[in-house]
Amino acid sequence: MSLFPSRTVAIYMARLFITRTFAILFALVLVLQALDLLSESGNILAVPGNGQAQILTYVSLRVPQIIARFLPFSVLLGTILTLITMNQNSEIIALKAAGLSAHQVLAPLIVASLGIAAVSFTFNERVVTRATATLSQWERVDYGQMPIDRGDRSNVWVREGDDLIEVEQIRGRGDAAVLHRVTLYDRAGGNLRAIIHADRGVRDGDGWRVTGATRFDVATGKLVRLGTVVIGRGIRPDQFTLATVEPDGLPFDQLEAAIGDLTESGRPTKALEGALWHKLSGPLSSVLMPLLGAVAAFGIARSGKLFVRAVIGMALGFAYFVADNFALAMGNLGAYPPFLAAWAPFLLFFLIGEAVLFRTEE
């Protein structure tokens, strides 16, 4: 009546599953990173002063993204490869002859995939979000000088009436936000009148006090040093700090706080809420893969249908990824509620996997 096979068999199956999963992941990352470098290395090296160090920096920032995206695929392929090997060696038949059900045979793989899901969530929160935020900032400056701090907002544009304000980097939130390298384009009726540059800006009443300011008058062509002045009256801090919220570059708690700030300011958050829920459902998709790939475990290897079963398992797994991306896209468009967009494919394919397993084996 035990849920698992013997301790020896459970460890044996989990070890086979984990080693095959990460071996496939390593091969995928190696190939995909090489292909990605073929398309991006030219853009990186086109910047004067960039060389091998910048190429290695790009690889260090891109590899975590590739790992996060293709880990569930690796779990699916690792599941199918492990179960096909055990089926060909008649190990699955021996386990079933000993009285184990299909769910008991799959139990070690499901527990191991739960561990992979936990590692995936931690890796996404600690490594992938920081790498994504830094790479996004670097891409905005066309692989020029690397941003100093990770996770800060960069290259933010805010419009107030006819005027445009560009901020190269923003640190902090709310009234504590600090603007660095500020440019104000003073316009009237769509025509540019003056350009104000400043080194730093902080909140001052209903505006922003900037220091080290200079004003270039377009009509006269004269540059005047202003020193410290107040600009952008009526512009709220959230218009800077929440102008570009990238869910892939924020950990779960920071994204949740940003959604709360956007909600308080009356701005739409449905797409971000879907991304927030997907930070949980995405890593948990690894748990589905042993269930969807289980069709490859059963059936007699000498029947000649083992390859067909493996193809069916891969088809179920890839269908889940298609449905997951489709649901997220519909959630971004507002057609699906955020919770449904993130969790509906997971629940649907969990039921499909259980139905196939019960129908064919139990």
C-alpha cells in the first residue's frame, strides 16, 4: 500500500531522471546559446571598445534566460528518455508484476520534479530576474556602457502636456525616487523651444528639484547655466517609477508591490497580474511533465509501438506549452482573467494526463 516503490528503486529512478534531464538541458543551452551569439555578437562588437569581455558578459546574462525557458522542455524529454529506457529493459514490467500501479511507478519522478520546480522558482527569483533586468538596460543603450546598478529603471520617458522628460536611470520608489541624468524637452504647440539637462533630481513639493541644470535655447542657440531649478510640476513619482514595469525583470514580491502601486494610481494591471501568477505556475509545469510523458513508460517494448508512445508523450508536453503561451497572450489582451490565464493550462493538462493514465493503465 506504499505510495512509492522500494527505497532503492525510488532513488534509482530519480537519479536516472535527474541526470538525463540536466544532460539534455546542458546540450540545449549549449546549442541555443551558440545560435544566439551568431545573431547578437555582431551588434555587441559593433560598439567601439567592446570585445571578448562584453561577449562573455552577454553570455552570463543570456544563459539564465535560456535555462529558465527550456528547463520544462528538458524535464519532458528527460522523463520520456528515462521511461523508454526502463521499458526496453523490462524494468517497468517487473515493477508492475510486483503489484505496483502506474501512479506508484511514476511517484519517484513526480517527487524529483517537485524538487526541480522548487529549484527553478528560486533560480528565477534570484538569478533570472536580475539578469533579465540588466540585459534589458544594456540592450536599451545598444550594448554601450553597462548600467551601474541592477534592477533600476532606465531610459524612462514621461509626457506632461507638450513637454517631454527623459531620465536615464531612476533609483528608489515613491517620494524617495532619485532621478539621474534628466533631460527636459520644453515644447509649445509641438515646436521645441529649449532643452534642459540636469545631473540629478529629487522630489520637491509637486515638482522635481534638479541640480547642475543647463538650458539650451533653440531660438537663440545660447547655453545658460541654471544651477538648481524645479521642473515637472504635477508629475507624480509613479509616472517615473511605474512607467515601464517589466515582469520578467522583477522578483515575485517586487512585482506584487508594483501591481499594488499601479492599482492605487488607477492604471490597468491585468497583464502584470497574469505574469505574477505565472511566476508560480511556470516552475510547477515541471511536475506535469512526468504525468504527460508517462504514456511512454507502459506498453510492451516488443510490440513495436514504443516509438509511437514516445511521440504521443512529446505531443502532449508540447501541446501544454502551446496552450500556456496562448493563455498568457489572451490574458495580456484582457480576454482571460489573470488567474485563469496562468493556471487554466496547468489544470487542463493535469486532468488530461490523469485521464490518459487511468484510461490506458489503471
